[in-house]
Amino acid sequence: MPSKYQKYLLGIAIVLSSLAISIRGSDGEIRLVLQNYPVLIFLFVVVSFVLVAIYFQMNSRAISSLSNQIWGAI
């Protein structure tokens, strides 16, 4: 069974990724909003990847558990 908070992992990952790549246009130029903070952009992306990896690990365990329950009932 999926964790109660599992859905928030993907939501937070999407928000962090969106912040990392958010752009602003002015005077015909397009720039990253956080262009002066490359370390922050990198951290947002890394944390996003970690959260997605945790999400997939939780899904994998849930599917494995359900599979075992099905095979145990046969």
C-alpha cells in the first residue's frame, strides 16, 4: 500500500525542478530566474532526483508486496 505522503514526493520534486529551470524574459533576452545562484539550481535538481528515486523505490516495494500477497493467495 502506498505511503500516505508518497504523492507529495513527486509534487515537491516537480516544484523544485520548476524553480530550478524557471525563466524570465525582458528586453528580448531570456534568463534563468536563479542564474546568479548556480549552486542552488544544482541542489534543487539533485534533491528532485533523490525524491523521485525514493518515490520509485517505495512503488517498487509496494508492488513487490502486492505480488507476494497475490502469489500467497494462490
